[in-house]
Amino acid sequence: MAKTIGQEFVKGLWEEIPPFRLVLGLCPTLAVTKSVENGIGMGVATTFVLVCANMLVSILSGVIPSKIRIACFIIIIATFVTVVELMMQAYAYQLFLNLGIFIPLIVVNCIVLGRSEAFASKNKLVPSLADGLGIGLGYTLSLTVISAVRESLGTGKLMGAQVFPSSFEPFAFMVEAPGAFICLGLLLCIMNIIGRK
């Protein structure tokens, strides 16, 4: 049974939230979530690319030959990643430096390519827009939550503000690679427990 536009949007916020339910986009999820600022920045950049790519793939799906569709999708995605990269250099240079190589790597992010292939190429414009926006916001929300946990426990601060008393001894490993895996695993466990009810 076909989903409504609202259902296409909402599914990305819980039912198909990328890092937790689809287990996609884990490289940037683990690498850039040392701070909330980085998490939100990466999420917004990916959402922009996801929405624009979904829309254009949906519009062009009737004229793209099936045998070269993946190459065409990658060109479309790369175009919007270039737009994001140039805009970040112009308006958010420090964030651009913080995210580094992970901005150009949005081109090969399996969330973006997967949604183009599995959804946008088979659906019309408005459902594809809703799908891209929902999945993108779900991804941004995920990165923000992971970042908030890692930053607050790893430094005792959240976006520069002290969140724990001065006697709190930060868990420095939370802002390192092992902390990212532990945080993702714990949040995935909590989501699964909540999802069973």
C-alpha cells in the first residue's frame, strides 16, 4: 500500500532513521560527531544534498538510461556536494575546516546514493522531496544526539557551556574513535529497547 506524503516524511525520523535503523552513513557519523557544531553541520550539508539529489533524480528518472543510472546519480550528487562545499568555504569556513574530507565524501555516502536508487528513481517529485527531507532531518537529528552525548561526557561542556560541575572528570575517550563506537552502540541499544514496546 502506498504511503502518504506525511508518512514518507516521518519514516526518516524513526522507522528508517539512517545510522540506527538502516545502519547507513556510519563513517561520517563516527568521525565528525566530536562536537555538536560538527554534527549539525554535517547533517545539514547531507540533508541539502539528499533533498536536491532526490528531487533531480525523480525529475530526470524518465530520461536517464537504466544501464548508466548509477553514474548519472553520482554526477547529480557530486554537483550538489560541490555547491555545499563552496558555500561552506564562503560562509562557514571554520566548519568547512572541521569537517574536512567528509564534505566531499558525501558523494559516496550510501544514504544519498541509496535513496536516489531505491526511492527517488521510482517515485514522483513530491514523495521524493518528502523522503529526502525526512531521511535528512533524521540523519541530522542522529548526528546531533550522538554529538551531544560525546561532547558533554568527553569534555564536560556542550557548545562551549559547562554542563557538569567543575568536579566532573571528563571521559576523554568519548571524543576519540572508541567513544564514537560505544556511544553509537549504546544509543542503538536504547532505540531497540524503546522500539520493542
